Amino acid sequence: MFDFKQYDFKRMNYSLVVLVLILVSIGTYLIRLVEPADGKKQIMGLVLGFMAMCFVALVDYHFVCRFIWLIYLANLVLLVLVFIPGIAHPQFGTNRWINLVAFDLQPSEVCKIMMIVVLAQFFTDRKEKMDRISTVLISAVMIMIPIAMVMKQPDLSSSMVLVFTFAIMIYAAGLSYKLIVPILALGIPSAIALFWYIQQPYQKILDNYQRGRILAFKFPDQYPAEVWQQKISIEYMGSGRLYGKLFSGQSVELKSKSLPVSESDFIFSVVGEQLGFIGACVVIGLLAIVIFKCLAVARTARDRTGMLIATGISAMFMFQVFANIGVATLMLPNTGLPLPFISYGLSSLVSYMIGIGFILNVSLQRKNMRG
């Protein structure tokens, strides 16, 4: 478990840790501007997350992967607890949180990391069977169970993260092209049909507000009430101009403070207003470097399990960065995904730091033949 002899500490990715801490610091500063109380909680999340990251970085991921079915079961239990009165803490008309007294835990955030570890070991165990339809079916059932439970909360955005991560991981695991081609041949028309169906008034998959967001994205003039938040986000973002209000040299009121959930879902609006176009580009650049470094660890991983863990974590970060910024700039329908390391949220921040801990752990392993 803690056999440090197998670790090459010269390979510790210190630059990745520094980048993550810079991003969290920027996020904490911006959160304190719009919600001072949440800014203090974010500092607590950083402390907890940093300790979790260090612990995970030093616990051999092979040891953790011995217990994937226990992890999978624990994941399902956490997702069930959000529906149990007395334990669950419903907010904003949803069942996404568990009351832990000190803070509220959002199991869907932890679920992403748990499923990455579970799938990484599962695909490793079936490395000789990646050309079989049974591998696709079993893994699809494994991921669909938690996805269905997350959808029930409802949390469509986290479900989409799980779907994207699963697709990237099964492809990276070496899924045979003789399976990929028929899956795409069936999947693409099915996805188009599904997208048409969920827009219909009689559809039963999405809640009305979720359907409304999709329709508003396609027909913004017909649904102004559904897109006003995104339009205001763009307006506030643009008010930062080139350098942002932070560097304007004068005291300027922060307009994005009045934007709902500006501390989390629309934090990029605060980035644009406070740091300007240049600052927003810097934040995007730092996030891109973090993702690139995670992919680099996947490419140089010493075994298949490590490669898949790093790939899954990279995919998770990639999707959430794209989705959060896409929503804030009206490039995508409104969803509730946080911007990694920048948005407020103890569960999400600690989960991301645990993900970085796994990346560090993979990079520390001594050279072995890849399995």
C-alpha cells in the first residue's frame, strides 16, 4: 500500500501541482468577490482536497484497484443516500446532496472518480476480450446504473460527463474497430432520433426545465426567459474588455455578482469581467496545460490500468471545461457543470484533487512492462 521503494520521486509532477494550486487560488479569489462566505468554504475545500491528493498520490493505485467492486458498491450506496429523508439535503428542487453536518457531499461528483477507477481496472482485466460484444455490454450496464441514478436526482450534466468519460476510456482500452463501426452506425442515428424525441412535449426522459433549456438554445428568441442568464453572462464578461476590472486602476462595481450561481456554473463570467479577455485566455491556457499534462502521464504510464485512469481523468476535465465555458458564452445549452478548480463546490474540488492525486500516483510508478 505504502511501498515507497516502487516510487520514483524524481518523476513527481510538481509543475502540475503548482498549476492546480494557481487555478484554485484564482477561483477562490473570484468566489470571494461574489460570495464571501463561499470563498471561506472554498479554502476549507482546498485544504481537504490537498490532503486527499497527497494521500492518493502515495497509495499505490494497484492496491486501490483490488477493491473495484467494493468501490462500485459504495458508489451506488452514496447515490441512493440522496433520496433517503434525514440523510439527503434537497436543494433547488433536486436531490443531489447528503448532509454531513460540516458540509454537504454531492455523490455525483465523487461518482465520476470512482467510475474511472472501476472502469480502468475492468478494461485491464478484459484486455484480451476487447473485441467481444460482451465487454461492451457488461461495461455499458456498469456505467448505465449510476447514470440512471444520477439522472433521477436529476443531474443531466453529470450524466453526460459519465457518458463521455466512458466512451473515451473504452476507446483508449482498445475496443476493436469491428465493434466501433457497427456501434457508430447504430449509435449516431439513434442519438439523432433521441435528440429529436427529447424536444417533443410528450417526451418522458427529461424534466420540463431541461427540455426548455434545449429548446431555448435552438430558438432563443422564442424562449427569452430560458436564455437571459447566458445573455447577461456574455454582457458581464464583455464588460471586462481587454484587461479586466481588476487591472483598470479604479474601483468598479462587479456586475456579475448579481448573476445567479456566478460562484459556480457561471464563474467564467466573473473571470471575464474581473480579469478581462487576457485573463480569461490565461485561465483557459492553464486549464489546457493541466489537461495536456494528464494526457502526457497517460501516454507514459507504465501499465494499462494507469494509462486508463489518467485518460479517464483527462476526459472528465476536458468535458467539464468545454461545457462550463460553452454555457457561459451561449455556445451550449444551459447546464450545471462547474469549471474544474475554479468554481465553488467542496465536493467537486475535493474530487478533482483526488483525480490529480491519481495522476501523480501514476507518474510516480517505476517502469514496468505495460500490461
